Amino acid sequence: MRDQAPSYPSKQAGKTAVIVTLLIVIALAIATLWYLAKDTEPAPAPIEKPVDLAPPPAEVTETEIDPPVTEPADTVELEETAATPEAEPVAPAKPLPKLAESNDEILQRLSEAEQPIEPLRSEQLIRDAVVFVDNLRNGVVVKEAAIIEGPKSRFRVLEQDGKIYIDPRSYDRYNTIVDWFVSLDNAVLIQLMNEYQPLLKEALAEIGYPDTAPKTVLFEAIEVLQATPSVGTVIELTDESVMYRYADPALEALPAAQKQMLRLGPDNMRRIKDKLESLHNAMLTN
């Protein structure tokens, strides 16, 4: 058995399937406008103390033929009630930055929410995420729009009995970044998604989708990743060309996004799928 360390599948080895899934999350985090505070419910009307307008009956004596007639008072004084306090005005929403100037604010918001931002590298998070996710829903991976760095260690293969396999040690190089991905807080991401929706729509319009809902794009991209088959740890490769390919024709025929998911290894891929499912369900209820 000999240990080889070629790039896989070619010069694109620096960007991995983790990028695919992380960008979905970042797209959520930079997508939409947060809801304003709910209107204050009106205070219930004060309950007035009932007033008896009729005077007490006059006493009748033996010498009185007709009871005295008492004229009702012209006015009736009601018990003064406390004034209902006025509801405090809702502060206006903070204006959103321009699309081209939104990066610093988004990173600051993520940091203030205690979400780690160290892996992020893009200077145009919204635009890059929109381009990446739009291609992703078609199964295409655009490394130029990647907003994080891939693992620094090299892809490894094993050769045994004349066959080539992915070295399981290659899966471990994604562990740290997958840990980061699954640790992101869904509530924080959805809140930011709601807040920056106008900018996401603007970025979609720039690439030709002025009428496409951001959630439609995200849900379709998530669906592509969730459809990646689970094939276990042992995956055979072939080096018949200048780049490594999957020996199984069914795997080689998968969209590029799903083939990159396979490089994560079964455990990391399961964790990412679970995270994507929880995000998807959270978006449906918000």
C-alpha cells in the first residue's frame, strides 16, 4: 500500500463541500428584513362605577294622598377614572447599508451575536453567497464565489490491490470547519436573514432574478445537498484521466455539489445534513 497526495479532482481541491453548505447558512444570515416590534395592544376601556339615577322612595304617611314627586337631577357626577397610559412609540428600524457597503455591518452583527466569523473571507458576502447558492441549486460549484477557506491539508488516497480509494484521513481535515458550521445558532441566522432581505433581493436582481423569492433559492439549494447519497467510508476512485474520478458511474454522474459532499466523509456529511434540515424547518416556521 502506498500513500499518495494528489489534488482532487483537480485545481479546485481548495474549495470543498463544506463551502457549499456554509454558504447556504451565510445566505440565510444575510438575506432578509427583521420584523419590527409588535404594536402595543390597546389598554382595556376603564370600567365605570354604576350610578343609580333614581332617588330612594319617599316615605308615605297617613295624611299624604299622593307621594311627592322628585325631579331627577340635571347632571350626574361620575367617579373620575385614571387616565389610560399611552403606548410608547415603536422606534423606527435602522436603515440598511448599501449592498456594496454591507460587509462590515454583517460581520459585526454576527460577532455581537457570538457567532464565530474567523472562517469568512469574502469582501462581498451577500453578492458572493447569492451567486454561489444560485449555481448550487443547479448542482454547480463556483469556487470564485466561495466565502471561506477550505482545509489546508492535502487530499489523500490509498492504493490497495491495484485499486485506489479515498484515504479516511482525508475526511478528518474537514472536522474543524464542520464543527463551526453545526455550531451556528439557527435563531440568530434567521433573524439576520429577515433583517437583510432587501439586500438579498437586490443581489438576486443583479444576476437576473428580480422576482425570485430568496427562500425559493435557498430551499432548492438545500434540497440538492440533502439528495447526496450515503455511500459509507470506502469510496473507490479512478485515475484514468488527469484528475481523480469516482469509479462508480452512479457517483461520478452526481452533480458537482453532491460529489463534493461525498468528500466530507459519512460522519461529517450526516452532521451537515442534520443541520440543514433543522435550518430548513426553522425557516418554515418563521
